[in-house]
Amino acid sequence: MNADWEAVIGLEIHVQLATQSKIFSAAANQFGAPPNSLACPVDLGLPGVLPVLNEAAVRMAVKFGLAIGAEVCERSGFDRKNYFYPDLPKGYQISQLAAPIVGPGRLEVPLDDGAAIDVRIVRAHLEEDAGKSIHDAYAGQTGVDLNRAGTPLLEVVSAPDLHTPEQASACFRQLHSLVRYLGICDGDLSQGSMRCDANVSVRPQGQEALGERTEIKNINSFRFVEKAIRFEIDRQTDRLEAGLPVLRETRLYDAAKDETRPMRGKEFSDDYRYFPDPDLLPVVIDEAFIEAVRTELPELPGARRRRFREEFGLSDYDASWLTREPEVADYFEAATGADGSDAKRIANWVMGELTAKLHRGGLSIDASPVTAGALGRLTARINDQTLSSKTAKIVFDTLWAGAADVDEIIKAQGLRQMQDSAELTALIKDIVAGHPQQAEQFRAGRDKLLGFFVGRVMKATGGKANPRRVNELLKEALGKQE
């Protein structure tokens, strides 16, 4: 996108609430059951049945509203959104249009460069999910699985405050982090627990009026949000520069082709013929209910991020990375122990070696073979110079393979760093004597040859010599002291 144009982006994020049962029925709210085994008469809209609102869904919506500093509406109501689709058994969806349960709020979104932006949340409303059309189970036919029908959703609508694909992806990621901290959604994108619709428009730089927008539906990964929006911005810019209009329409993102394509003309609210649902009473909650939910709020990602910076002296990037997932933040804090004195080293191990191992093994941090306590003890042994970075890696790999005790591994494998100056001095004297040419070149000013001698010492000691002490003793032996 060139500098003559500005993108304007707003997100609508559907959060599947982690209730035990569905929003208007007692059917189980779970993933992976055989098709159509969890659809009860209420979900199917059979004659003579009535919906009953799930209080747990209301509590979760209120918790989200409080977490973003939003107005929680003490009186809200449900409407019927009428449209036909094969996976919508009633012919309408119960949603909230006129009176959503959560009003305006804000979301602090950290960016990769350490900066942060405030994104306004316009509203968040409760609704039921539709079923799911299955296109690849039967050749030439589409199946319908209604297990998902009636699943409780919280739809979070942002203001058009985002201007780059990276900002949009970061906003989606931060909302994902928040709902997981709150415990209201498991956040499993592969199971559709969160889905993102992106409204995208482009306008000339400096223009106040918004351009015509398109909506990209049902994006289910942070990376795809970024890629889909980038493609759509470029597509709209190309059209505008060619003198062609941007059509208001709903589009789908094809990840295999990395492109968006038209799905249908964009609907307006009038097209859905909304009207108040006659089977559901208004939702009235009092201040006592709201305050009771407020007491359940955990430390939120933003607050934890700031605390990690202040308490552990971490950079903006490290603090943001470590607090993105609550389980990772918990592991890090457990590894640092009471004093947190080795926080930076532990952060490096968590973000580096541990995460790489977890990704290669397809494991969550909760399933890590290296416990937080073991990682804390490992870094302590680096600090007290029992281990070098090389031997620490050996201990880590041994812990990963199933061993439990850091000190036992060090003892069993003879990994303790050599600290005996007399022993090292004798070894270094022999190595320098065995390489007279390199020694003379070093004394003549070729400082890089110090690394040559360090390598010889480390090889002779199996990597167990203290590198700092080796450097000091080598400079003495070579006649070059600082």
C-alpha cells in the first residue's frame, strides 16, 4: 500500500463462551461429539419449545465488560435476526441489536515494537451460534451438523481505529489473550472458539470520510487476519487507482490462494428484519450482581504486563510476549521464585529453548517435561557458575528426556564447571606452549586469536571450564593483561 492511501479497519470478533450448556437450552456445549448428537428440540426450534437464558453466559459477558472498562447495561434484551441458511434450523438467530449487554469500552493493544494503541470497543452482545455446513464429507453434497447451533457467543465489535494489518492482528491476539485470562473462552482457534470478521476500507490520506467497506468473514488465525486484510487493502487500492468503485460486499479469505473472493452482497440491518424476541424477557441485572462479578476478575494482561516490566525489569517486548498466554506467564513467575532475581535469564530460556522444544513436540507449556521449578534451579546453577551455557543446555535436554533433579544430573554427568585456577593455569600453559606461532601473532596484535585459544581450552575441558576465568588466565599466560 502506497503512502497516498490510508486503510481503516474495524473488527467483529465472535467469542465462543465456555459454558457447560448452550445459551438457551440444557444441551451440552462441547466440541467433537458425533454430528447432530447435541442438538435438542430448543436448538432445532421445534414447535412448543421455549428458550431459557443461561445465567452463566450473562455472567461471562458482564465479566468481559468490566475487564474493558465498559458500561454494563443493567437492562438488555434479545432480538430475532431473520435469514435463511441450511445450518440455521429456526430460520432466525437470537441476538441483541437494540439493547446489547455491554456498551462502549476500550482495549489496550500492545504492538511488537513495544508501543501500544487504544482500540475503542463499541459494544459486545450475546447471541446464539448457528450450525455448521460440512462440504467435504459427501461427494457433491453438503451435510449439516447442528451440534454448534445454540452455542453461546459474545460478539465484540471494535470501532474503526485500526490502520494496518499488523495492528488488526495484534488486536485479535490481545482479545484472545484477554478472554483466556478471564476464563470465559478456551481460545482454541482450530475448533472455531474464536472467529474474526474484518471490515476494511481505504481512503486518500488526510480524508475524513470513510471509503466504501467490505467485510471479510470467519478468519480463524492471527496470521490469516494479517494476510487477508493486506490482500484486501491492496485490492481496494488497485481498484481506486484504476478509477473503479469498491463494492460493499461480504468476502471470504482463501488461505491456499492468499486472496479474498466475493461471497455475497453486504447486508444491512434492515435486510434481517430484526424484531424483539417474543419468547424472551428483558435481561435485568442489578448492581449487586455486577459487583459480585467484579470480585471474580483476575489480574488482567495489561496489568500483568506492566508489573513484569516494573517488578522484573523486563523490556516491553519480553513483558508482552510472556503475558500473552496466562499459562506462560504463570510458568515464568513460578520459575523466577520469590525474589525474581534471575528474571531476564529465565525469560530468555522460556522464550527461546523451552518454546522451541514445545513447538517441535506439539506441546502446551502445561505439558512441559521441564517444570518451572527445574528451570529456576537450572538458571540458578548458571548464576553461581556451576554450569556454563553449554553444559546448561545438556542439563536442559536431560530434564526434557525425563530426569527430574538438576543437581543430580550435574553430579551424574560430571558437568560442574572447572573453577580450580591452578588446574586451569597448568592446562592453559600447555596449550599456549603447544601453539607458539599463534601465541606470537596474538602478542603482535591479532586479538581475535584469543578465541582460538579459548576454543582449545574448552575442548580440552569438555566445555566445563568457566569461560570468564579462561579468558582471564589466557591473557595472563599470553602476556596481555587488561
